[in-house]
Amino acid sequence: MSLFRIDVTRDERSYLIRLVKAAGGYDQMLKEVSFTCDKCGAFVIKTTVLFHMLERLIDTLDNRGSDDLEFAADDYDDLWDFMHSLIKPIMLTDEEWTRYFTHGLPEYRFAHDNKGELLTDDDGNPMAYVSDEVVIELDDQCECGKILSQLKDGNKP
């Protein structure tokens, strides 16, 4: 398993959760959390779920407006950047493109939007998730760091 680490403050985590609740995605998010630290509040979630949750939140802001969710305009860009930190462009060779269209490329976890369309960068390169799961970590001094390190290395705690 690959695990991508994101450090946030308690205020940032609380703010994100408040927005997710306001957008109606909190219960779905909780179903997809695979680890939660009772002490510091860190959690591990599938990258695809977090990406689509952020995408849904941005869509909600676009459709309902930021006033409806008590959302600061500057934070919109931060959400967009946060969502895009979860994906990266993949430069495919001609041979890989051929394999992609005929058999797929299981070695990559390509990102799709909420309509199922492949996401690409401005040059047409497909976007792939940076990891299988994301850990939202609040306190790097917490004892859960040892468990998270084992998860990152693919070992069971």
C-alpha cells in the first residue's frame, strides 16, 4: 500500500470536516476511513474517496455559493490545490497509450472526475493518484506515528 501524508492543524481539519458536513458528504467519508487515532484525530482514507469528496465540495461551492457554507473565497483556491495535490500527470509512451486503450494499464491508478472521465493535464497527459491512501496527520509527535509508519511501509501494526 502506498500512503501519502498530509499535515494539517486541528483548525484546518475541523474546518474541512465542517465543510464536508455542510456539503452532505460526512457520512460517506466516515465509511471510507480505515484508521483513526483516538488521541490526536489523525485518520487514513482512500485517496480516491478524498479526491471525490473534495471535488464534490468544490462543485457544491460552485452551485450553492460560498456564503451558504460560510466559506472564505481565499479558501476555495486552497481546496482546489489540496485536491490537485492528490494527483500527478503521467507521461505515457506511444506503446503505453496503445496498451491503455487495448488492455488498460493496471500499474497506474488513473484519476477520473465524478462523471467517469479521465482527468488530464493541459498537455493531454493522464492524471494518476499519488498513492492508494492518504493520512491526514495532526500531530507528528503522537504515538500513532509508529502505526502510520508501519502502514506506509506495508507492514501490519
